[in-house]
Amino acid sequence: MERNLMIAGFGGQGVMTMGKLLAEATSQATDLNVTFFPSYGAAMRGGTANCYVVISDDPIGAPVSYSLEDLVVMNGPSLHKFLPNLKPGGTLFVNSTIVTDPIDRDDIKVIKAPVTQMAIDIKNERALNVIMLGVYVGATDAVPEEVIVKGIEHKFAHKPKLIEPNVEAFKMGLEIGRQQK
Amino acid sequence: MAERVFMKGTEAIAEAAVRAGCRFFAGYPITPQNEIPEYMARRLPEVGGTFVQGESEVASVNMLYGAASTGIRAMSSSSSCGISLYSEGVSYCASARIPMVYVNVQRGGPGIGAIQPAQQDYLQATKASGNGGFRMIVLAPDSVQECVDMVYEAYDLAERDQNPVLVLTDGVMGTMMEPVELPPMKTDEELAACRAKFADRAIVGHPLGHQAACRPGSVGDGQEQENIKAAAMYKTWDKDIRVEEFMMDDAEIVFAAYGISARISRAVVRELRAQGIKAGMIRPITISPFPYDTFKNLDFDRIKGIIDVEMSIPAQMRWDLDYAIQGKCPIHEVLRSGGQLLTNDQVMKGAMEFIKEVL
């Protein structure tokens, strides 16, 4: 089975890091095929940044898709730009702190999480992407949660004091994802 | 088994070159291959190598010419419009029979084109990477793993033939990350043995006037003699032709694609098979020498048509396909260009239009 995800938001929201963490952790802890493809374009400051992650049992074709199973939008412009690329029956993950516009599709599943506010509340403002990764994994079971925990431990191996807060942030997201599954 | 690491195509290319023994890199920045020089700038000093950011592409390719002519393993990389500026240096290396290895991470063209990925340098890469009618082995990877394996092997081919070798990849594979297994680091002894094979030709240590072949240009019939020798060497490349035939045993619809387009076509072939359509794929792995015979020897009573998938408008590999197929079956094209990416869905849609017509 092949599952493709696009993560989109402002530059600085950790969109690339979120995709890379998911992809690299999957590569390290499983035998699955996985690709990560960043799309910067001729981006401006404050413009959109996005990336694609494909996870599959089979060899992966294009690492990019305009027919997505899953879409994460961290800001408003990303919602409007990329919502048409979500397949009917697909799942939209919304950063509901920032994205407040109505979602004008009824053929998709919508999972909302106020990740920007949650990150502020736990005094770890940069962790909004890790919370959202938790929401995604909790709702989809795209990979087992231990895979991401290991990935966080690996990523912050050189800054061990950041491991615990990020694992906590991830688990907060996981709960929300599971509740809305 | 080697460790599985998750790497970006460009960085994997650079690490593979270092592990193959590359100890000199010269290059000039251009998207989408900048992580190759960036990686080399950090990595080469760790292994006693030298990194130079040239003042231009022309300077960089000539530094590569100089470095490779001393018998050490060296590399350069660029992208499309940058590679055009390499033409002179590559042609000089082909003339002087220098085992240079270089990488083209293709982007949109012509001209400055687009910074996004494309496959628009096929004819330049395979037919005329410079003046004078020389030929090169051109390897076309379709995964980050193959980028690694081919760069690692390119040095052996270049040194065996005393001829340039090009690894032709594109901005998709350059910027995407995939799991790879890295090959072992060549030991100093292994590299010394490589250099020893080159000793009677290398410029180092030879007095002026030595008839080492590492210099271009000749008087009298000297140049023609060099052309004849090179042509004889090109004729030995039949054994080097590499081609992947995927689900071809009973295929009626044949995808023809290399590099990024091939991995997409492979996924589409699997989808078509799931729908009961007998599809297959022929993927040239060496695009020079091209696997003409694989196409010539197709069973044209069974084959309903060929679908040429390329990220180039107009199609370029089409020339080689036409030469091999000689009109014996229809050829349909599924193309994007100028930095617009092909996806599985687009190839499927383009293929279905043709399949409905011929099946």
C-alpha cells in the first residue's frame, strides 16, 4: 500500500522538519520504502513552504503527487492552494489556531488541532510541527508511534535535553489524533 | 549488510564519490545541485582531499581536466545550462583521453530555463557533449541508491576506457531523500593501485615532451589516428549496455523511460497490471550506449505500442526509439517540461488515452 502526504505552511513553521522527521524515522526503523521531497520554489520570506512524504510497501514512483491521501495545512494560503489536490475520501489536517476559513468540501475527513496555541501553552513554541506529527500518526497509524519517538531521540541526540519535551509534544498530538480518528 | 541511511540525492552522490576515492572537486554553484559542492567543501578536507569553488564553470571543468590528468580521482557537477559551459572541457578531456567523471543534475531549459527538475539534456548528454564527435558512457540512475552505485562505479569505467563518464540525473532525484546503502570507502592501497594503472599516461613526473596522451591536439595525421583509436574503443561498449526489462514477458503496451520517468512508469505499469492490462517497461540504464537491440528485438506481433515518457518537450529519447523501432509500432508520448513534474496520475492518464485507442 502506498500513502502520500503533503505538508504545507509558512516558512518557519517547521514544515520541512516535520516531513523529514517522519520520513527519516520511517527509513531508520522499518523496511518500508519512503521518499521525502521538498518544494521551495522561488519562495519569498513568509511565503509557503511545502514537502511531500510517500511511504509504501512497493518501490515508489513519483515522490510528488497532486492526488493526495493526506494533507497537512499549517496556514490559510496552504489550505486554499492545496485543498483541491486532496483525493475524495482523503484526510485534511488543519492547524486550527491559524486556519479559520471554512473548509468547503464534504467528501473528505477533517481533523483539527490548534497546534500553534498548544505549543505556546506548553512553552515550546517551535514544537507545533512535532505536535502536528503526533496528530497525523495518531489519526492514521501511518507508522507505529515508537518509530517517531526513536526518530526524535535520534534527531536530538546532540541536544539530549530537547528529547523529553519533544516526545511529550508528540504524545499530546497523538492523543488528539486518536480522539478524532 | 551496509547501513541504511536516509540521504538527499545530491549528498549521496558526493559521499559516493568520496568513497570511490574522489579527492578533488571543482564546481560553480547552480540550483538544483548545490548540495554536491556544499557537501564536498566539508567532506573532502576530512579525507585529505581538495575542494575548489571555481570562478566559473569553464574554470571548474578545466581544473577537473588538470586534476584527473594526474591520475587522481576527481569530480565536478553542475546542472543543464552550467553543463553547457562544460562542453569545451569535456571535449578536451575526450581528446586527451582523460578519465573525468562528472554529474549533471538536470533542470528545465533551454537557456537558463527553470530551476526545477527536467530531463531536457538527453540529446546533449548522449550525442554531443562537446565538439568533435566523441562519445561517452552515460549512466542514468532512477533512484538515490542508483545515483550512489553509478557514481561509485563511474571511476572504474572512466579509468578502464581513459574516457569521460557522465552520470545524468535530475533535480527530482537530486533534491529528494531516500534510504540508501553506501558502498565501502576505498582504501589508500586500492587507490594507489588505480593510480599505478594510469602512471604511464599521467602528466605528473613526466619531462616536457613526453608523449603521454594527456594532451589534446596533434599534427599531421596524428589527430585522425586518435579518432580511429577512440572509435575502436567505442565499439567495445556493447558489453556495457545495461537495460531493465520490467514485466515484459507478455507485455502488449511497453513504456520506454529512463531516470525519474522510469520509476514513475514502473509504478504505473504495476497499476495497469492490477487492472488486467498487459503493460511492461524497458528502461535504458546506460543511455549511451543505448540498448537499441532490446527495442529492435521486440515481438511486434504482440506489442500494440510504445509509450515514451520523458520530462522533456519535445521528446528527446524519441530519436533513439525511432531509430530502433523503425515504425514497426506506434509510439505515444507522455511529456512534461520546463520544470513541471510528472506524477504517477499524469502518466497513467496520458497512457490510458493511448491504451484505449490501441487495445
